[in-house]
Amino acid sequence: MAASSLYVLHNLLTRRRDSTYQTPTLKSFFFYMPTTLALATSLLILLYISSTSNLFFIHTSHIHLTHPKIGASLNHEKPNNSSPFSPPKFVDYTKISKRDGGVGVAEDRSGFRIEMGFHGTGMHANVNELFHDRDVFLANYKEMNRSLKIYIYPHRQDDPFANVLLPLDTEPRGNYASESYFKKVLVSSHFVTKDPSEADLFFLTFSIARLRHDPRVGINGIQDFIRDYIFNISREYSYWNDSGGADHFYVACHSIGRSAMEKAEEVKYNAIQIVCSSSYYIFSYVAHKDASLPQIWPRQGNPPNLDSERTKLAFFAGSMNSPVREKLLQVWKNDSQISVHFDHLNTSYSDELLRSKFCLHVKGFEVNTARIGDALYYGCVPVIIANHYDLPFQDILNWRSFSIVVATLDIPLLKKILEAISVEEYSILRSNLLKVRKHFQWNLSPVDYDAFYMVMYELWLRRSSLRVKS
């Protein structure tokens, strides 16, 4: 079909040089148009599948580390003197000197030679580096901590909606606690300024989660509340109008936050949205302007013992509320190594996380979920199965160093992908996972590099130096 269609298209769009050639009529052009469109559509679908899936390229990640003077493979054996060596850092990928048989070769600053495997058409990231650029992050983090200033719009304790606009008196709880934690910690932090003229950003203090549960507002009244809130802010203060809202931000973890701005489009298109629901398919989320907030259950006490034997390959438990989860159940419901549950668990959720090597994060009704935080807390390597959305702190962290990202089309290949990860590669993922856990922890008294400071860094990256006077 493809060959014949291309032949038809060629004859329609080019003139033959022999005398028997007749100019195609308008009728014949429209006769062949459906075939041509079908062919073009098929080609676009194939290009999309090949770019997002491993269906055509099933290769394990391959990173082979050697030093020209030592001559030993750091991932598989020690040098002759058995001295320990740390994995290389700060690889300059722009200095790849060779590509031979699907392997790129680069040297890091310490002289280590790095062979990086390819997945299909793209180079696999260096799984040893937690940050995209650690030097840049540390330098910027220091500057952020020193200079970032935020003005919080003031609201009185006797305001009728003080419960929505002011931080909680108690410690945050529940599935959407991240939203309340951020506000509670921010108001007492050194980032707050009382002088709006020196502020880099302005905080819109409404809470989507609390508006949802307020009987005076509820789900159906949130859009009107936000519209009125912005109207009052812009009438009472000049700062919103000075920038059109571009230097303002709000925080929302509940998925209703994605539709809360429907009657305040200037918030949706101009303000910075720190949200848990960060899918590119949701038109209210704008990548690079907005940022993803980690959704984390607050936990008390010491972390669990992570030395338990992990006998299961992978685990998932959740509601059956999306085609992606339906596909997961259809393919893996009876597998002995991939444990998939959509009903009551006979064992505790935490025990299942502790006995599994990989924990699946599968797109449901919304992309946001606390499962990634759960996996990190219980030392289970996250497997992300959801296309086209921003992971928390994606600007900063190299997620491929401590998680596995699988296209939804590759659910039938899931077991093959996970079993292809070697013991050494899994050890690196687990080691990096333990290092990254601190970035996903909320503390009432913030600790350097914890979830609060990481969100502040995301805001610092998005601060605007341009202010348009009305």
C-alpha cells in the first residue's frame, strides 16, 4: 500500500516528459487525496511511536567506566591494588570524541573515559550524576539562599477566609500536605520581605485544597473565588498590574488546581504555578514557566529499615481509573514477579514497598500521586509509566540516575525492561535513590536541600527581572 501510494503521489505531483502524459484533473486529485492523507498520517504515527517507545529498540543502558592509566572497569571490577574509586562526575557531553557501534566516548575532568550506551536514537544519560550540572546547581543555590526575596500578600486573622489564606496552625496532614507545608514554612523563612519594592516574587496565598473543603466555596465555587481574589489584589496593590502577574506564584497540590483558574486566565497564562498535576496534556500547565511540586505524605518517626530482602520484581496498588492502569492489569495481573493490585491488599502497603525492587508509578485519572514519594521513602526504585509530564525538580535532578522511565506503549515490555537491568546498574540506582531522598522530605524547620528549599530553587530559576509598568 505504501509503495503504490507513493507512486500515485509521485505521478500526481511531477510531470512526465513523454508526449502521452496528461495533466491530472481536479477530480483525479481529490480521488487520490484520501490515500495520500492516510499514508502521511501512518508515517507520523510511526515516527511518534519510534520516538517515545522501546518497541523498536530494546537495549539495556550501558555505561562502562575506565581510566586510561588504571585500565580497570569501575562498574565491574577493582584495579589490581583494590583501591576504591568514586564514579566520575561532571562529564562534558559536548566533548564526545567517538561514536562506534552505538557507543559514545567522553572524558570527565578527572580523566576517566566513559562509554555511554544508546537507547534507539538518543544517548543515555550518565546514571552516576544526580544533578544535571552539580556545579551550577550549588553556585545558584548559594545565591538563591542569599538573595531571593518574596512578598506575601497580607491577610488578617479575622478575615472571613483566614482558613484559606493563612497557614495552618497545626502540622499538615493528608495526601495534599505538600501545599500546606510549603506555605507554613515559607511565612517564617528568611526569604520573606516586608518591603515589596525589593521582592523578586509575590505569593498568592489561597489554598486550593482548603477551598475545596470549605462549604462556602466547594469545588464549584473555586473559580469564582480565584477571580475575585485577583480582582481585589490588583485593585488594592499595584504589583500585579506592574508585571501582569508574571512575578506572582501560587502553590496547589490537588488536581482541581488545574481548572481553578478558568475565570482568571491571567493567572493561568502569566503567573508561576507550582502544582502537583504537571502534565503537558493539561493546557493550564505551561512547561518551564510552571513547576512540579512533589506530592508527599507526611510521616512521623524514623525511616524504615531498608535492608529487607526484596523478593518481588515490581509492585503497584491503586484505583482502576485510567486506560493506562487498565492496560497494566490486563498484561500483568497474573504474573508472579510483577504484583499488580486494584483491590484490597492482604498485606500492608509499606510491606509491599519494602519487599519490591521496583515500584510502579502509573498514570491514573491525574498524573499527580504520592507514590513516587512512597517509593523513595521505602527505598524502592520508582518506575514512571506516564507520558509527557514534568517530574518534580526535573530542572535540577537527573531522574534517570535513580528511576526508570517507561513509555505507556511499553507496558507489555515492562518485565523485559526491568529484568535487563544488571545487578551493578540496580545497585547504582538504589545508591542514588538513597542520596536523593532528602530532597523529597518536608520539615517544619527547613533543612538545606529538603523539599522546601528545592521548591524555592525552582522559583528562583523562574523569577522575572522584567516588570512592565501599567
